[in-house]
Amino acid sequence: MKKTLLILLVLGVMPAAIAQEESAFGVGEWFKFKMSYSNWLKAGNATLTVKEGGIKGRDVYHVVGKGWTTGMIKWFFAVEDRYESYFDKERLVPYKFIRDIDEGGHTKDLVIDFDQVNNKAYVHDKKKGSKKVIATKPNVQDMVSTFYYLRNNLETKTIKIGHEVHVDMFFDEENYGFKLKYLGEETIITDFGPVRALKFRPYVMAGRVFKEEESLTLWVSKDKNKIPLRIQANLAVGSLRADLEDFSGLKHPFKSSKN
């Protein structure tokens, strides 16, 4: 429970087999997720919102992600997280990333500016009052922009079971090599009725939070939106599940048994 709700969401919501397709999202898209601990205890909520933005004269997507605990969980472990990413509308690479979190008193306040030409990340730790410059991989992603980059480039027509994809991501002060595997199709029951979904297995770092590298499973709608429907995380203690509860501003029609 001590990991941010949004990390579970965004690390979970990264399906991919890279190939340019029609854009999966646009300005005005909004998701709300409900979180449950061990599949029964309400743990919190998280939202992702796509807005218009600008960075140094460039038109960009400005995505704001928020996560917070609710109910009984909040009384003994309060979480209030905010993530922001500003990324190019065409290339979908980030220029700025903000991480402002408070997780049970553990706080971080980071601002990262990306130089995508010279492959550098300028990390400003506002809490510690420190600044660093760290070399990055070409076209590196942040943890929020990765979600939208891969949604927009997910090849759903030819992807095969067992296919793996690797993405270069920068998180906090480190380059992170992300990998996930496609597991196949499955129909899952959601708040919107049964939905045909693509199932994936992201690989995470085993240790204090996750039981093992294969602790995450996620389901994404098999349509042009590639909506994150559900993420299941097996933690070192218990499990955490995120289910899509509400949405608006989708770019493409969304179909289930209820509509």
C-alpha cells in the first residue's frame, strides 16, 4: 500500500507492439479509477485528465494524474499524489514532468525538464533544494507520457501472444528499462458490462512492494480507445486492484453489453 496509486496504474497501463495507428486519445479525455485492497476494502481513487498545454512555444498535451486514499485506509495511511506530464502532440515525447506526492508522510516534490535533442534530464528536487543533470536514452519517456505514447502506438491487429516490448523510461533520477508481455484476449466484467479486453503482464521490480517481477496484470479495451479497464497488483502484503469507474471525452465510440 505504500506505493502510489498512480504508479500501479501507469506502470500497469502500458500495452504495446509499436506501430503507428489512428490516435487513441485527445484533449478532454478523463478517466476515474476506484482502488480496492485485497479485492474488498475500498482503498482510494485515481484520475487522469488530458488538457491543452504549452512548453517554450510548443503546443503540447498536458496530462494531470491524481491519486488519493479514502475510507478506512486513509485513517492509517493517507496518500495524496499529483503527477503532471507535458509531451509533444506529434512525437509524444515529454518535455516536462512533475511528481508531487505525500504517501503516509513520505513526500517528494520533483520537477524534471527533458532535453530531447541532447538526451538529458534536468532534475530539480524542490524538497532537497538540489539540481542534477542526468544523461537519458533517445526519445525517453516519463511514467505518464509512456501510457499515452504506447496507447497511441499499440498494434492490436497483429500482436501475438508472448510478444514482449521494451520502453526507455526516466523516473525520479534513474533510467528505467520497462518490459511487458502480451497474454491474449479475455472478456471481463466491468461497471459498463462485459468488455472484450487485451491482457498484459508488465514486469516490475520485486522487493519491498511487489512479490515478484510478474506481480502485475492489466486489461485494456480491444478498440481504438485502448482504455485501461483493470489493473491487478499482487503486493508483498495483500493485493491492490484498480477498476475503471467513470470516463468522458473519449475520441472513439466505446462498446459494451450495456451500450
